[in-house]
Amino acid sequence: MKKTIILIALLLLTSSSLLAQQESIITFYRNHLNLVNPAYVGVEAESSIQSSIRSQWTGVENAPETQAFSFMAPLGEKKFSLGLSFVHDKVFIEKQTFFAIDLSYDVKLSDKLDLFMGVKVGGNNYEVNTSGLQTYNFVVDPSLQSFSRFNPNIGMGFYLKHEKYYVSLSTPKMLNTQRAKNEDGYATVSTDRVHFYMSSGYNFELSSSVDLLPSVIVRYVNGAPFSSDFTATTIFNKKFDLGVTYRTDNSLAGMVKIAINKRLQLGFAYEYMMQRQLLARANNTNEFYLKFNL
């Protein structure tokens, strides 16, 4: 059973222990907030498509990879907005894909203040595929069984928007779901717990052409420590963004985003893991971001 312990330990290391989270982490969270908060699909009051590709710990075989896609568009008189969100995660022998439909409604509190309320309806397909594992026996180990499950889910969120600041509070998956975990060297089925997200930011106008946008996102799930991203972004002429993010999971990232024209934006984030001793062979993380206004 030694091989089983080693393989499951690797699975646990890459998917749970270092991140202490069960859901995806995106460095461009402020631009992709509808992945965790369905209310955000109505905030920009325009139709757009966004996508992110994140390759974590380059240099480590089968390291975590995330692809995220979202669409949002106003409906009718722009009180209602509709969106789609899609996230695919792959790490070692684990794969999970979450797809949801988002709907938000705008409540105007004052001339400068809006409250968006949103619901998310979708499901998550989770797989553990052990067929690709290399073992040292000719006989198939009965403890290495593949696992696949589809879990429907719902979520909700609130987004308070002012011309100078925003506050976001959400839980994208309110129902408990099942996945695999390591328990004393054996793969067992466990229940994912509900995640909560809080984000806030403020826009400081430094000059007619330069804005400073500090923001934070806090992730919480019962049984795991808080995880927070603190971000400061400087925007030049509303066309060029330069920022830095510190994550309390001990990583530091630099970000750049460029508006190619009125429709197309491209971004790149390079993340440095500050505790390299946790995974000595791991290099850093690359994340690419694209937004297209329809």
C-alpha cells in the first residue's frame, strides 16, 4: 500500500494543503468577479466576454491548471442582466468543471449608489481518474478506483456600487458537494463546504489621467484559514493598468492589462511563490486574461 500513500499524498499536496481552498483562485479577480458573485453580471451594463488561463507551478508535472470563461449582458431596460460562468480545474488526477447561469437585478438606491442582487444556478462535474497512474504491481489495486460525480448547485450574491467604491458579498455554491480526500493514506469521499467571498475596493483619482485602485478579496470556508488577496492597481489614461497583488497564502504577483482598443483588453499576471521550500521543484505561476466588449 506504500504506492497508494505516496500517490494520494501528492494529490493532497497539489490540490488542498498548500491552497487550503477547494475552489479556484484567479489573480484578475476584480475583472472576473462574476465567477464567484452572480450580481456582478449587471455592474458594467454592457455585453462582454472574458476569459482567463492560469498555469500554476510551472516545472511541476500535472500541476494545477485553471481555465475560466464568462459572459454577461444587460436585458431589456438594463434592470436585469444575464450571464454565464464556466471554470475548469485540473490538478494531477483530479478534474472538475463548474458551469452556471447568472441573473442579477439592479436596485437604484440613489443617484450614485446601486445595489445589485444576483443568483447563480448550475452544477459541478468532479472526476478522479486513476487509470493513468503508474504503479509497481501487475495486479490492479482495488483501492485505486476512479471517482466521478455531478453535483447541482445554487449561489447568491450582492454587489454595492458607487462611482468611487464597491462592496461585494457572495457564496457561489450554497449546497454541499462531494469530492475525494486523503484520510490516513487512503482516498475517501468527502463533502466540500460552503465558501464565502467578500471583496471591496476604492477608486482614488490621482490626476486627470491617473487613477489608483486598491482592492481586497477575502475567501472563507469553515475548517480552513482565511485566504486574502490585497491588490493595488494604477490605471493610466484608462488604457494601461499596472498592479501588484499579495496573497496571504504567501505569494506575490505583478499584473499588467492593456486596452488594445475600445473592444479588446489583454492582461498578464506573473505570480511568485514566496515559500519555495513547500514545493522545491515548483517555478512560478502565469495567468493570461482577455476581455472582449460586444
